[in-house]
Amino acid sequence: MPSLLGKLLRRTTDEVAIRTGWAQRCFASQHNKIRVLTYHGLIPDALACRAWVPSHYVTVSRFERQMALLARYGPIVPLGEAIERMRNGDPAQPPMVCVTFDDGTADNVELALPILERYGHRATFFLTTGLIDRDEMLPNDTIRLLANAYRQGRLNGDVNSIGKRLFTEPGFNKRVSAFTYRRELEDLWKHYSHIVDPDAIRALRMMNWDEARTLYEAGMEIGAHTVNHVILAHEDRPSRWCEIADSIERVREEIGQERVPFSYPNGEAGDYDFRDTDIMASLEVPYAVTQRPGWNDRTTPIHELRRSCIGLHCSDQTVLAHLFGLYDNKLESYVKRSA
């Protein structure tokens, strides 16, 4: 009950702040700063009620409305371009808004790109390079689909202890090295993918390099998101180096974009640390983004830029609340990366 009352109170205060114009005035006062909204994938409205739809996806209709809302603040530009404007522009210029996409699912091209182009927006897309062109899904999505089948008793064969932990312990895959369970997950998918909803496999598939090049040719910025979508903090230093460096180099080779930014998978407190930001600096990565909410200005560490995630249950009001910074102090506390 307290949490429900808390949500209702927050919703009410957010509505008052937005309707009275107070939130917009606070937003407008953030001169020469950047606000970044993060998306992952889009889902057709007709499929939105399916149990397998990730909570960090948004429906096509909501994405359309949200891009229309953002159009009030000028055409969206890629984050790299906004950073240059922030560094070289008038200190009194209005705040800038950017949109990024993580992972590299095909819906980014099929569903999101036409909407972005309709409003004159240009976004930044971070790709999990090892899964591009392989007609596969992200490990997180594979786990979610198989876990649902496991709970329904549809996996008839033996599932070892690692598999059971993947399917029964929420967040287990985010607490250990991806290579702990990778082989088991691949084997289970080979045996049981045929029982999964084919709409899920189509909707969650990764893009190919031709589709990635379509984004780039449309004026979008392309970045790297590791090779295998690993949470860097759980990997040893050689693995971290390869996941970062190899993914950046692959984007450079396939897309022809010289300066390649980076996005930390999961990107929350404890998912990466100073060793990863040191790798960024040594590779001269132009910038890297986290999932820590907040404004970005000239004092923000360039390899720890802030973003706010938009998901399936975000109403238009919630999107505006994220945009205006109403949630910045209400989300999880930040653990210093140097600790």
C-alpha cells in the first residue's frame, strides 16, 4: 500500500508540475545542457499484450506520440553532434534533447526509423556487434522466452543447474559472467526454439549490417554496445578489452564511421567501473553512455554520460517527467565508479 500511495502521489505532483508550466520552465533554464532519452525496441500495437514483450520496449503508437512531443523542442540530433554543440556553442543556448537506442534489434530500422524521419529526428544507435547478421536474439530475450516455457512445463528434456537458475532466479544472468551460461543457453535454444511463439522470434530479431548501414545513410549515428552484450563488471580485464575494442572496430569497419561511441550494457551502478572508463580513454572513444539519469553538461565525465530509459508502461506524462528531470532524484542512488 505505501508504494501504491507513493506512486499516486508522484503521479499527481508530476501532473501539477507539468500542467502549471513549472517543469517546462525548469527545463528551459538548463542552458547548454543535454537530456538523453533511451529506447531499446518497438513492438507493434497488436502484439503489445503478449507475455514475452520486454518491459523496456514501447509500442509503435506511443513512440509516434513521444516523437511528436519531442518535436516541440526542435529536431532531435545525434548525441555526438549535440556534444559538439555543447562544447562549442553559446553558453546561453537552449537545452538539447537526444534519443538513443541500445542493442541493435531490427525493429529499430523497420519501425522506428520511418517515425524518426517523419519528424526530422536523428538518433544514435548502439549495436551488439557479435549478434548483428546472425539471425539471433539477445541472450536476455532468449532467456525470457525459454523461462516462460520452463514455467509452463514445456521443456521436456533435462535442464542443468545453470539453466534452472537462469529460468527461476530473476536477474541471475546479470550477476554472473555471460560466458558462465552461454553454451547451456545456446544448446537449450537449439532444442526448444520450435515451441516459442514465432511472432516473438520475428519481433525480437537483431538487425543485419545492411540494415545498420541504412540507419547510417539516413543520418543516424552508430555506436558499439559490446560484442556479446555482456555486463562488463562481471568479466575479467582481457574480456572487457575485447568486448569494447572489438565492437568499436567492427562498427568502424562495417559502417565506415571513424569516431564510434559506446554504451555500457545495463549501464547502472556496478555494471561497469573505472577499468572500463580507462579503456575508453585509451581507445580515444569520443563518448560513452550509462543508464544513470540526469542532465549532461561540460562537467559531466565524457565516458559516463547520463540517460533516462523509456519503457512499455511510460505514459506521455511520464516521458515528459523524464525529459524535464522530475525523476532524476527519485531513481536509484549512484555508486561512484572509482570506489
